[in-house]
Amino acid sequence: MKPISIFEEKEYIDGRPRDAITIILKTIGCYRAREGKGCLMCGFIRDCVRRVLEPDEIVSQIDFDRIEEGMIVKIFTSGSFFD
């Protein structure tokens, strides 16, 4: 399974640029969006799956070959980490 998005950028720590990678994982999405209660935070519900994923399905979305030593890694979900 592929993530919703994965991209590399520069992150500035103490005014110095560092390589960073951002990964937005495909997940079931947040409760409010799934229940049709309306969500104003993001549009990730359009990219969500309709079932709870197994742990290996989530890990398979991370392209470990793109992560280099010392790189900042930012991981987000298409909803809430609590969901």
C-alpha cells in the first residue's frame, strides 16, 4: 500500500537547514469525518481506507530506503493517531 504523500524538504533547526522527509500515511481517517459530522481540518477523508489497517499495512507505507541517517522524519496520518 502506498502512503497518501511522501516528500522531502529542508527543516530548519537552530537556523541550520537539515534534510527532512514527511510521510502522510493512509489510514481509516478521523472519527468526525467517518461519522459525517463535518471536518474543517483537512480533506484526507477522500484518501482514507474503509477499514482498520493491520500494523504491517501501516509500516509497509514507509519507504525506509528514502530515509537517510540524520534525516528528520515527520509522520502524519490521514486522520488522528488516536483513531
